Amino acid sequence: MELMKTGEYKALALELIGRQVAENPGIDHVDASLAQRLESRLQFILEEETPKIPVHRVHFLNLKRKLAIAAAVIVVATAGLFVWMAPRKSSPVIAEAQPAEKIISPVVGAFDHIRNITLPDGSSVVLHAGSKLDYVKSFDGPTREVKLEGEAYFDIAHNPAKPFIIHTGKVKTTVLGTSFNIKADAKHVVVSVTRGRVKVEDESKLLAVLTPDQQVQYSLPDAKTAQQTVNANTLVTDWTKEEMVFNGVSFDEIAAMLSKRYGVPVKFKNQALKNCKIRASFSGTEKIEQVASVLSGIRNGSYQELTDGTIVLDGEGCDD
């Protein structure tokens, strides 16, 4: 008797299951000709490979029975068939709103210095020394989500269609476009708003809806909240302006500090500009382009941003 070809049976099985079941999962009738062909092969395998087992003729009258028998024979006839049939899918980074633990990095932190970050949507973050921020490479889903450990100041690009969500332990802060400060440690989460409107929640309830100069403090041990009025701008700039106040500091020193803080190279077109000492002050929440524009303008110059992110400062130089 002709040997059964596994590939031939597999093709028949897949054809029947794929056409009759996958596309029409509720059917109770199968194509008679195709059923007869598969039935013949099933009978042959059962008789040739398991002769000691009593075999009864298979009738394709019941869909569930048919699928059970076909699955059993597939396992016997060809090991690994279901592995071959299994769909191969790649996991998305974030397709829609997900819990913080599913957020995929890049991760920024924890650095021993303050770090200014620009997120994929153009939002700005000032990350406190020792803090860490997890975020995706692109905000393609219906929300923009990040995970924060520590303290950070956020200036969020306005996008009503995509809420921005910050996960800090059990607390979730949601905004559309605003600026605010979040500080989270093992015992407390504190949210302070400088501009816009912010919604703060825990795992089960709404904690507060904050407007400018309002702050909410959430106690993690007892899940209690306390809301108060504050001078949010002072709270923010007290730490974000560190190392951004220059009193008689040379451009060369400033460039080194900016490169470290913003994570981009800062160079000079006119090398003599390095020697110039200036007085300037920033809040620390500005983007690198804003800082570069002010600094180069002090020496009647300009700046250029290269395609790799490098900032090139130019202006009138100074003698050694």
C-alpha cells in the first residue's frame, strides 16, 4: 500500500480546517468531496500506524468531533505540526494605554546630575539627579505614557487627542498639555502644577484635579491625600536652576556643563569665544535651543544645530 506522505496529509488538513473552520467558525456542514478525501486519509493512517486500536469509520456530521479527530491524527502523523502552524507575532512597544510595568524604554537615569530630556512628542522633562524616567521610542498609541522614579519637571506638548500619563508607583497623573512637577519616593507622591490642569489618581479613585499653584500630596502607607496652595514656580526653579546660573563663567565651562546636562555635544565655530566670561541665568527648564540662542546673542553671535544634535555656538571672541 502506498506510504502516506505527511506533507500531503498536512495540506489536506490545513485546507479543510483553514477553509471550513477558520473562516466560518459556526458552520455545521463541510464540503462533501473534501471531507471524503480527508476521511480516506484519516482511515488509512489509523489502520496502518495503530493497527491494534479498534477503529470506527469517521463521519463528518459533527464539527467538534471532526476537529478533535483531525487534531489527534496531526499529532501522531507529524510532530511539531502545531508549532509550524502557530502564528508568529512581534509584540508592539505600546499600541494603547498599558500599565507602567509594560512600558518599554529607552531609560534615562539615574544620573548623578540634573538632566534635560526632549521626549518623542516634543515635550520637555527636567530630571532630578538620581531619578529615572522610562519612555517609549515613539508615542504611536492613543496615549503618551512614561514611568518616573524620583523627581522631574514636565512641560508637556499640547495634544488633546493623546493624553499624557505619568506613572509613579500607584499614582497616575494625566494631562493634555501643561507644566508641573512630580516628586515620588517610597512614602509620598507630590504633584505641583505651574500651568494648565492635571488629574491625579491612584489605583481605585480620583485624588485631585489641580490647576496652577495647587499641589496634592499622596501618602503611600495610608493612601491619604492633602491638597494645598503653593508657589509652584518657586518649588520648581529651586532645583531645576541648579548649575544654570552663571556668574563670571567662561563659555568653555558653560559648554561642558550644557553638554553634560542636555546630552548633546556643544562646540564653537569661533574658538576665541571659549575665553569669554559672562553672567547669565536660566530657570533650567528651557530647551537647549533656547539656551544656545541667549548665550550666543550675548556675544553678538548665533548658534547652529547640526543633524546629529550637536550645538555650534558662534560670536565675538575674547583675548586669553
